[in-house]
Amino acid sequence: MALKTQQKRLTTTRATPLTTTLKAGDALEAVTRRRQKSAATDLKVPAPRGGSALRIDLPVVVAARLALDQEYAVVDEGLSDAADDRLPMLDRLEGVHQSRRALKRIQSLNDLFRSALHFGRMRSKANLRKAKAHLSEVRQRDALGALLEELCALKGQPLTAVTDAAPTLSTLSPSAMPLRGAREAAGIARRAMRLPSGAALDWHDIARAFKRSWSRGRRFAERSWVGLGERDLHDARKAFQRLSDHLVALGDAAGERAALTRRRLRDAAQALGRARDLAILVDAIEGTTPEGRAIAARALRLRTAAVREARALSRAALRRTAGSVARRMRQRVAGV
């Protein structure tokens, strides 16, 4: 079984392309190793930077400014790491992931502060999407390179061990152009999201925005998931991840059950991300051989299991109605 066009794109800079052929058992073992490696890494990595809660002991506008400043600082720090060619490649790629995650949290704050942003909200939304798009190609090359490295290592020919592999591996490094584009777009978004001291923002506005987010997530959780396409699952993943980020930002205002709900939504979003990766794996497998078809069938079964896990987690997390959640939140911040 051979990988299709993805491997060809990464080997075009070599004088002699890699000829490693992967058998069914090799590919299944690689998927298993990759998932085990991800689980082990999750236990070791430190807590991500950013993502702190709004301080309810401060005026809402002041707390909102602090939250935005912190997240944009995380974006700048990640982009600086990604652009620093003195750092190891893994650290540079981690900077890309750090920036993309902070941009997603800023998108969630954009939703919560929508009543005070007015016309700047649409401009900031467009540029936050643009900044993420600039970084998405780097992230995809990173994920594909890691997968190819792992698969080739099973046959005793890791990419890093090939004598003339340096040009190939250099294509995985974050390049200057997307990083510069991401920084420029993030800067525009930051200026568009500037909150003046007299901005009309209070906890009731935030509660209304949170209610809309909860309603959207609950609609995805309660709908029929039979036959959902990749686009629908992608939208559901974004809704669960955005709502999870909202719960982080709200902190104590979200209530004592928020931590469990947030974990379930985060796990549901991760399960849908795993389902997406498995679908990509199916497309990357050569399906003209019996081994390739067997691998594709196995990947599709794993994808189905991931989607079912996401459905169960999201429904358990979003049993309460949006009205009751928003009402309890208003009660908690009534004295603020």
C-alpha cells in the first residue's frame, strides 16, 4: 500500500524519491502508535498559555481588555517562536499551534463582546479567520510530515535518516510569508477589537451572547447525526470548541458545573477532530489493493466510533436549555 499525492509533494525536491511501500499491518501499527504517542504527550505537556477567565472583581470593560491583551500577547509570542530559525523545528511548529489556539480563543471573546464592538466586529472576524488561514498550511504540513516520518520509520527508513532529506524536511519549517501574513491580519483584528473606556458592555450583554452560543451548540448536539457530512461535523466541532472557550473565559460566572461541561465539549471537539484526521487518512491511502481497502475500512470504522463518542459527549454536556443556563449566570453576576 502506498500513500498517494501527499507523499509525492514532499519528495519532489529530492533527486531520488522515496520508494518505501507500506503494508497493511505497518499502517495500522502506525495509526495505533500515533494515537498512543498523542495520549502520552498530552500527559506531559504543560498547561497552555492564555485562556484565563474574565475577572469579575473588575469593571467588565477593563476585564475584557485584559483578556484580549493576554490572548494577543500569546499570538505574538507564538509567531515570534515560529519565525525564530535558531529554535528547533518542533519548538517553531509549537509556536504555530500556540498562535492558532489563541486566535480561536480570541474568536470566542469576539462573540462574547459583540455588543460593544459594533462595526469593528465584522472586520476583526474576517482578519482572525485570515490569520488562522495563513497558519493552517504550516499546521497541515506539520501533521503530514509527522505521519510520513512515523510511517517510514516502521520500514527502517525514517525521513531524517535519509542522506539528502534536508531539502524535504525544510519544507516543513514555518516560512516567513504565512507568518508575516498572520501577524498582519492579527494586528488588524486587534485594532478593530479595541474597547474604549466608555464601551457599552456589561454582564447582561455577555450572558446574551453566551446564550446564543449555548443554543447553537445544543442544536448540533440534539440533531440527528445519521449521514452527516464532513462540513456538518466541522461546524459542530467549531461550535463545541467555541462554547468550551466561552466557559473558560466566563470562569466563576459560568457556575460550578462549568468545568465538567467544558471537559465534555473539549473532548467532543477532539473526537470530531480525530474523525476528520481519519477521513484524511482514508483519502491518503492507495485503495487499488486489498490491503489498502482493508486499511480504509478500518479507518472508517474508527471514524464512526469517534463521531459516536462526540455525539454522546456533546449531548451529555448540553442537556440544560440555553435559557436556564443564561438565567443562572445572570443570578451569579447580579451583584457585580
